[in-house]
Amino acid sequence: MSAFLLNDKVEAGLVAIVRGAVVDAAVMIVPGKSGGDLARPVVICGCDGEGMADPPGTGNFQVNAYVAVEYEVSEGDGGAAGKAAMQALVSDVFSAVQVGDLAEKLTAAVADLTVFPTSVQFGAPESERLESGAWVDRLPMRLYACGSALS
């Protein structure tokens, strides 16, 4: 199995997990390969596999994944309330995936995917302002997975 198909499966699993935690139907939740101009707020669940099996020939891959929340906040009246609402969304999204059983949840969410227990490592949350003025809060993670259902 190529790392790219595995990336698609991990992205689909993250989308399913986040969708279960975000109750606002106006918030788009998309895989990282979704292109184009997306309406904000939007949650992006993305991956970047390294493309080589680890160890070679096993079909197991290290996958760099992330969830990101892109949003805009007006600087005028209500800006503080808008920022608080978006920070609550970021908290909901990050809390949905930053759990001890994420490997099991991802494995259960997608057919023919196994994320190995104890393999998920979270990076430090990142926040930046884009040139457009929008904000992006991102939670990176790394996991070890294979594109098979192991039992």
C-alpha cells in the first residue's frame, strides 16, 4: 500500500472524529487535500506520509498528521466575542483528537486501517496569522499505521 492511500485513510478518520465533536453545522470539516477557497471557519484534517515503509517491506508507515482550524475574527465591535467563540472551536477540535485512545478511534473509524496503539505522538499546538488576516491554529501529530485491518 502506498503512503498516499494511507494518508487518505488517516485524513478520513480524523474528519470522522472531529465531525463527531463539532456541533456547529456551519463549520466545514474537510480532508487536507481539499483545494480551493474554503469558507471560514474550516477544520482541515491533513497528512503527509514519508512515502517509505518503516521498516522497509512491512507496509507500516510513519504518518505526519494534523488538524487545523482556520478562522477570521473582525477587529471591530464583537471582535473579542468572535475570538472567544473561535478559541472554543479550536479547543473542541483539539480535545477531540488529543486523547489517549486516538489510535483505537482512528482504527475504528476507517475500514482497512490500523493505527498502532501507543504510536501517536502530539506536537506542540501552533498558531499563526495568514497574510489574508485569517488565523490558523494547528495541532501536529505523528503516528505509525498500516493499511490493513489487524486483529
